[in-house]
Amino acid sequence: MRRQSRHSATVSLSEQQEPTSDPVLAAEMADWVDHGLNQLPIEQRLTLELAYTMGYSLEEIAAITEAPVGTVKARMFHARQKLRRCLPDMGGLSTASSARVE
């Protein structure tokens, strides 16, 4: 029951962005994030989607993917690093200007 309520309340990565009143901007942001996710290797993308979209814990993801928890952590780390590098470029921001924003 606890797991089911947690899963029904989770949202996708693209929906976790700051709320906006502009539906076109929201759709563009969702497409941008989805395109970034598509750039990732399948294992990394699956790991992020299981964690952020479906709300699974590291241990649950490890069981689902039949990988050690350390591997799951590494996949998440590398996936976030890749997204951090590719999303600004896809959005038209240079890496240097995005580093100043962070």
C-alpha cells in the first residue's frame, strides 16, 4: 500500500521543473529533458526513470535491474553528469555560461 501511494504521487523528470504558466514553455522543457534522456545509454536512462519517474529506491532498482547497489549509484551519477553536460548545449547555452549559472 505504501509503495502504491508513493508511485501514484511521483512525477517524471520533465514534470519536476519549476511551475510555469506558459504551456508552450512547459512542453518545450519536457521535450528538452526527454531528448537529453534519449542521449543516455539504456542502463543509465532506465536507472533515472526508475528513480525519478517511478520513485523506486536504490535497493529496489538494484533488484529490478539485477545489478549491485553500487552499480546503480554509479549509473545515476554518470547519467546526471552526462545530462549536466548535454542539456545546456541542447538548449543553446555554452558550457562556460552554464557553469556560471550553477
